Amino acid sequence: MFPLINNSPVIIFFTIFMLLSNFSYSKNLKPFLFYEYNHRNLLSFISYLISNAQYYRANVELMRLQSYYPGYIDKKKLHITEIYLLFNGKKYDAILKKKPKFLNKDYLYIDSIFKIDSYLYKSKYQTSNFILSSLNYPENNKDLDIYLYKRAFITSILLKDLKKAKEITIDLKNKIKDSSINYSKYDELINHCETNYALLKKPYDALFLGFFPGMGYIYSDEKPTGILAFIIVTVFSTLSYFSFKTNNYPLGICIGTASSFLYGGNIIGGYFASKKYNNIMIKNLKKDLLEEMDLNTDREKIYIKFGLTNVN
């Protein structure tokens, strides 16, 4: 009737075993089980993820490291590493929302560099230019000085201010004497951009040329579309004309309405085709500028010097 009483020695033994197990876990097993989360292992794992371009996962592990060991990483190094990972993960908006909580000038310049690059990649050149114009270039750090000159040069070109880009180039040559800098590349890029900007289309010219069917498209470098537009508008207009001439008014009204829409679409289409052409040209130009100026290497050097790689 009372089996628990008969098994009381078993119950007592089991209770003692559980108490000892809990004590052993808290004193011995727990540190062993969580050894993988010590600060050195986490740092090593983060470095591994970064080397394998797993930037989002690396950022998650970085937050884990900061959560488990708050204050272990200097807040400046932590911030630089975070924005480096966010940039490589193409989280530009997240970078722009982050505010540095330190006053060290070099780190503030670095934060500005990542924000400028974010705006450049988002094609917000005016905002990039505003940040650059509000900065006093560092006098005691040549590398950061060069990085900012590069970005000012690119921003001026993308704003189509080639005069300012030339002034920046001259200022760079006079201020920084460094044999590793290929100054002629700046002049070559300015010439390249002048040539490309001369090829840009004027949307309102395309709009007015569109009054002659297909010409707006042909002007915007879409010759096949222009020829097709000319044929379609011409055919529908001709059918409409002969419908009215043969007193087939219902058919003439239907075809004439369609012809009017096609003609209007041809005019507006040429306008948008020219803007599309210009956007592609600017996009390719920006790609060339970013590659030639090698901004990615700048960010890598910043991370190596100021980020987590400099933590013992």
C-alpha cells in the first residue's frame, strides 16, 4: 500500500545524488561546458568568420562577445569593427544610424569615412559632400588624410564638379609628398569623366525629338526600339487615316485613340530612355571610380590597424 516507504533508502540516495550533481555542475561542469564561449575563443571564431566573408554572423558573435564580456573590447575598436562588418554586409543604413561614443579624433575621422562611403554607395553624393566639407583634414595622420582626399575627389566628380576635382588633385599633390601615390591617375580619371559626361543625353532634347516617332529612342541609344516605335505609330496612324477616309468612323475612332496613346507613349518613352541611359553611364562611372581609387583597401587597412585584429 505504501511503496514509497519501502523504497525510502532509494529516494534518499536519489535526492543526495541530485544535490551533488547540481553542486558539481555549478562548480565544475558549467565552466567546462561554457569554455567555448571564453573571450579568446569568441575572438578567434569572429576572425574566422570575417576571413570567410561571413560578416553578418561575425557581427552576431561580436555582440555575443560584448554581452558576455562587457568592457573587454575597447569601445573605439568595437565601434570600428561593427561598422566594418556592417559595411561589408552592405548594411549602409545601419552604419548611418550608429553614433560614436568617443572623442578621439582619428576614430571620428574613421567613422566619417565609413559614413561617406555608405552615402557614396547609396548614390547620395550631396550628403557625402556635406560631411567632407564639415571636416578639417587630420594633420597628424597621413593615411587618413589621403583617404579623405580620395573620397572628396570621387564625390566632386559624381556631382559633376570637375573643376573642384582638379583643385582637390592639385591640393593633394602640394600637401602630401608620397612616392606610393599615383598622382597621374587622378588626372586620367578626370579626363575619362569629362569624356563620359560629354556623352550624357539631355532628357528634354529626347522629349522634343520624340515628336518625330522613334527619334527620342534613337537619340537615347535605343535604335531598335526607336525603329519599332516609328513603324507602329506610322502603321496605326495610317490605318486611322484610311478608316476615316472610307467613312468607317467607329474603327477610325478606335484605331485613332490607340494611335494617340502610342504616339504619346513614344514621346514620353524617349524622355525616360535618355534618363535610363544617363543612369547607366553614371553607375558605370561610379564603379570605375571606386575601383580605381581602391576604397576597399582603405577600409581593410583601417580595420587591421584600428579594429579587433589589434586586440590581445
